[in-house]
Amino acid sequence: MTTATDGTPLWRHRPFVLLCGEQIASSLGRQITALALALLAVTGLGAGPFGAAAVLALTYLPGAVLSPLAGVIVDRVRLRNLLVAVTAAQALVVGSVPLADLAGHLTRWHLYAVAVVSGTLTFTLSVALQAALPRVVPTGRLLGANSALTAARTSGQIGGPALGGVLVGLVGPARALLAGSSAYAVEALLVLALPAALNIRRKQAARTPLDALRSGLAVVRAQPRLRRMILSGAGLNLGSGAATALYVFYATRELALSPWQLGATYATYSAATVAGALLAGRFARTTGLWRATQMRGLVAGAAVFLIPAASLGPGFALLLAYQVTYGLSGTVWMISMTTTQQRVTPSDLQGRVAGLVQSVLLTTVPVGALGGGALAAWLGNVPVLLGSAAVALVSAATLWAPVRGETEVPVPAAPEAPAAPGRPPQGRS
């Protein structure tokens, strides 16, 4: 396996650069596809609010349900072959929409099927890449690698919606999906160029899929800090998921924000995410990985209170402050959690543990969103937003309870950034 040595800059390590490029292509594909599918459902097929929401919900549901199974598969198959197969299938699935539209046979059920299959492939790929990264970079450099890949992924999230909007305006939502399909095809070529050594299968002690899942769960049970981070993250996602579901309606109806102001808050979040990716290593080296997770989680939870506080004014400024604070702190939290997970997990169990963690974290997002929407119709937006913020803050605060029987995961003292200033990595995680 071609693994980066401690002295080689990651931006000069070919497998890692390929993963970075994969993240940019994947992020662009997801952003274009999500926008075009939603617009196609509403404008092309006459879907109402529930129908449009169903497209989004169906993309998350497979990840919540099937991620543990995906983890078992990842640990049992040839990893590079799986990455190529998943990304190539993604290109074909998304590309089927413009082809069906051209033939005059596109239906709403076709869109729903694409949402389910695409979501399944997306979250399978996420688990597989989390398992692949520790094979590409040394354990001591995972924090810097995860930070760089997050920055690469965010670059696609910044440009993807804008590119998708332009394409939809020029050629319509169905044909715009050709661009999404093309991005996935590029992604497939990038993972195909990864080292063949990724195909080496790890020794399997578990005989059945159920035994394999138990092995992954045993890792989580044996790591008090990892278990605490997962449960706290689930609660944070529950609260922030409810707040996110109400965000657009609340900002436009109650705060009377204009479209450009709403767009500016989202752009601010993207910029803060990049800043969080760049600063995650510094936070961890200054305070320690665990302390950085505790501090950033608490700040992220407290930041949600800025949303209901915006009703007291000035609304636009407070929402900008929320996006900056939550974007930066939430990103550091995510990077610290992923790095801890990868460091404490044995190499042959990376997929299973990643799948279990992803399932727990994803499940609480739609639960929070649907619950927040239902309660807001009964109680109003501000009370629900206050309750959501309280859930997020209390969940993050549980990280500060004493953890017995485990020591801090060391963080290398040397800078881990994969690129020198002015030389950003070319893009994943």
C-alpha cells in the first residue's frame, strides 16, 4: 500500500490528492443533483410541498437504515473495486432521469426511485471512504487529512448550488442532471486511479453479517469517549435538524429577510465551514483532540440560540452570527469526531464502525426535522426553535461529564495541513 510517510506533504501524496479530487467531484454532483431533482419534482411533475420534501427525505432514509450493512460490506470486499462500482452506478442512476425525460417517460415514481438508490450509493460511498483514508495516510496525520478533505468537500458545496442554478436556468432541471451524472463519472475515474493495494481484503473473524455488526458495536462499547461523542452528536443533530427545517420559513416569514439576505447567510456558513476545516488541527494541538471536541460542541449547541434570538432583532446580523459560529464549531466537531473514530478503530473494522456511527447520526436529522415542523404548526416557530437550541446545547454539554478509563488521543505537534499557504488541496473524506 502506498501510504504517506510522516515527512511527505500530503498534497504531494498521489492517493490522498486523488481522494481530494474525488470529494470535489462528488460534492458538485450531489449539490447539482439535489437541486435539480427537487426543482424537477415541483416544476416538471407538479409535486406539492410533501412531494418535494419526500425527494429529500428519501435520499437520507437509506443512509439511516442501511449504513450498518454498508459497513459490513466495506470490510468484506475489495475496497477500490467497491468505490469504482458505487460511483459508476451513481453516474448511471442520475443519468437515467434526463434519458427518461427525453423519451417522454419520466414519472414522479422514477424520481423517488432515483432518490432512494442515489442516497443508498452516497452513504455507502461515505462509509467506504472513511475506511479507505486510514489505509492511505498514517494514523498520526488523520486529523490534517480529515481537515483537508472537509475543505475540499466544502468547495464543491459552495460552487455546486450556483452551478446547478445556472444549468437549470439554461437547459432545465432534467438536462441539468447530465452535469450531475458527469461529475459522478469523473469521480469514478478518480477512484479507479487509487492504488490497487486498497483491494487487499482484511482478515475476517466474524462468520455472519450479524457477528460482523456485533464486532463493530463492541469497538464503540469499548471506547467511552467515542460512545459519548456519538450520543452527543445524535442529540446535537436532533436539535439542529429541527432548527434547520424551520430556518427558511422563519427567516422569510417572521424576519422578512429578502432572498439575497437568505442566500448570504448560507454563503457565510460555507465560508465558516472552510475556516473550521483549516483551524481544526490548530484547535486540537492547542487544547488536545478531546478538549477541542468538548469546546466546539458546546459552542455549536449554544449557537443555535441565535436563531430564535433573531426575532428580537437585528435578525439578519444574528443569523449571520449563527452561521459563522455553527459552521466553524460544527466543522471542528465533525473532524475531531471522525479522526477519533478512525484512530481507535482496528483496520479490519473501519467500515463497520463508520457505518454504525453514520446510521445513528443520520437517523436523528429527519426525526428532528419532521418533529420540529409538526410542533411548530402547533406551538409556533420561536418556542420550537428555543426548544431545539436547548436540546442541542444539553446534548453537547454531556461531553463534559467525566470519562473514566480512557486517556487523551495524542495529536502530533507538527502542522498537519496538506498544503502550503496558497496551495489548497485539490479536494475529499
